[in-house]
Amino acid sequence: MEIRPLTDADVEQVVALWEEAGLVRPWNDPWIDIRRARAVWPELLLVAADRDFVAGSVMAGYDGHRGWLYYLATAPERRGEGIGRRLVGEAESRLISLGCPKVMLMVRAGNDPVLEFYDALDYVRETSLLTGKRLIPDD
């Protein structure tokens, strides 16, 4: 299993993986999200590749203040192999190399298994609430 930046050949499999994992929402076009991420930090959009098969992905970002993780997903048939843990570890290492002091992520309310996954990776549940505003629609 190789953890590496996403390539053009991976995009279709990654979008399918995100859809299968329930990460895609109608207001976020995953193809546009990939294009935007690759335009800014292409080395932070990672895949776990087993030859030509994309078994997992994670998108990281860094704004100079803190890092963020998005779209962590593992193929259902490959869960339990440590792929998610390896992807998070590689994303964290790349963020550290950029001087990133802290990483954050968002988990949808009620998604306890994902919270427990991050608990096991020493992530601390914050008490801050998020607010948001769409600036550019993806339609």
C-alpha cells in the first residue's frame, strides 16, 4: 500500500469512494473540491493506493494558522487494515513539514464511530461551534 498525492488517474475512484462513504453532499461538488484543493496544496490530497486500486483518501489543507482534514475515507472492503490511520499520519507529517502547529477536522453530529476513530488517534473534541457561508455555489 502506497500513500501518495492524488493523480488524474485516481480522481474517478476517489469521487466514487467519497460517494460510497457518504461524504458527498448536494451542495459540494466533489470534482470541484478536488480541482480547488489541487490548485492550492496538491501534495496534501492523498490516496492510499494498492496498485491501481484507491483504497482510501484524505484531503488536508493549511491556511498558515492551522491545518484541516477533510474527506477521510477507506473502501468498505478494506476497513480495519489501518489505512485511515496511515492516511491521517501522512497528512499530519506533511502539515508538520509546512510548520503547521495544529490540525482540526469536522465530524457530522451523531457520527460516533468516526469520533471514536479520531479519539484513538489522540484528537481532542473541541467545544467550538462552526458557522459557515457559501461564497461560490458549486452548481
